[in-house]
Amino acid sequence: MAAYVDASAVALGLSIAPWRDGVLRYFALAADMNAIVDAYPLVAHDESAETFVPA
């Protein structure tokens, strides 16, 4: 994950050195949340929620 963060920062021209540890912690947190969501089984009849469209 660290290599991805570093390569992405370079590709985007971002200097994240002062915040790198926090960025890595966030990516780890996001990966943990993703694992929770991915663990929930979906079946064919599951549908997404309706989309809110302001009047």
C-alpha cells in the first residue's frame, strides 16, 4: 500500500511527506471498511437505493 501511495503522490505531483503516515493510516482504514462491505453477501434481487433528485 505504501508503494501505491508514494507512486500516486509522485504521479499527481503531490508532496505528502509531512502527512504520509496519516495518509497510510487512512488507506488502511478504508481497506478495512471495504473488507466489511465486501463480506456482505448480495443476491440477484438486491437493488441499489433510489436516487435523490432535487425538485
